[in-house]
Amino acid sequence: MRGTMASRPKHAEPRPLPRLYLMTPRVADAAPLREPLAQALVAGDVAAVLLRFAETDERTQTNAAKALVALTQGKDVALLLDGKPELAARAGCDGAHLTGLEAFNDALDTLKPERIAGAGGLVTRHDAMTAAEAGADYVMFGEPDEHGEHLDFATVEERIGWWAELFEAPCVAYAGALSEIAPLVKAGADFIALGDWVWSDPDKIASTVADAAQRLRLPEPTT
């Protein structure tokens, strides 16, 4: 499934559309998430789902991952775990997302070469370059940390533009609202990550993802 997060030609014409990267709420049990996730996966072009766990035991987490991986892989969507690279391998998931360079480097031997190793929590440009040089399948910019803190939007937008211009490794840009998607696409993001706000209203998950997918299409330039 590594091809799901593969790099793309940076200066191809026409430019390939970015794809969506869904970050789940923190869950202890997969059952309540199955139906909303199934709706989201058919509402837009989703490349990957990041499964985030609440504090619970490893057996429960393993069962949750196994319950969802069949759903995502049946749609040709990568299921990544937030941290827990060893569990990703045991549960048959496609990889893991690691926050911070230390966690990323520690996970490489467990994940590579069979599984995706994504890098986030990259505060500086140097951190991002170091992760890519070490073998990150993608770098992520702008996602909130465990305290809800994150880079300001202007910085994320600038960081995406810099990365897209110079590097082949894919970049994922976190959008904190629908209104942030188009500017991040314009800046050059390969994937747009959507977080907790997508799941806040169970009755609107599919329509929100569909709206996000439409915003991946920038208006045609006028001549």
C-alpha cells in the first residue's frame, strides 16, 4: 500500500489533484467509528486514514485496528496508526504516523520497507528535511499537538510552498477548516489532512468530506 502515499511529479501539467487524509477522533472502540468512516470513504478521494487511540489496553487497540483495516483496504485506502509502529505490523495496517524526529527514527526499523513511515510534529524546516532524508514517506505540517497547539496558518502555508517547490517526498497539510483547504492546495500540498472537526456532527460527515473534496479543485486559471 505504499503507493497510496507515493510522490508525484511536482511540476506536471496539469497538476494532479491532491487527495484527502482523514484523522480520526481518539477512539477506544472501533465499532462507533465504522459507519461514519464508511460514509467518509465514499464521499471523497481519501488516500489514507490515521487511526488515533484513546488511552486503553493494547488488546483493545489491536482489535480496533483489525476491525477497521479491512474496511479501509477494501477501498484502497491506507490505514495508518498514530504512533505504535509495532502494533501496525501486528494488526496488518499499512504503516504509522510518528510525531517528532526521535519517535520517527526509532520506528524506522520496524516499519521499513514494507510499511509507510510518516513524520509529523516537525517544528522547523531542518526537522522536515532530516525526516525526509531518513526515509519518511511523507512529512506533515500544521497538525495540532496533544495540547491543541499548532503552527499559525500563514506559517503552514509558507512551509508547504517551500516544500512543494524543492522536494519530491509528499507533504501533507493540516486544514483546520474548510476555508483553509484551497490556500493549502494552491501552496502545493499533496494531501490535505482533516481532523476532529470533520467528525463533530455524525449526520454531516459525508457532506463535509464531499465539500472538502470539491475544494481540492482550484478554479481554472483565466487567460
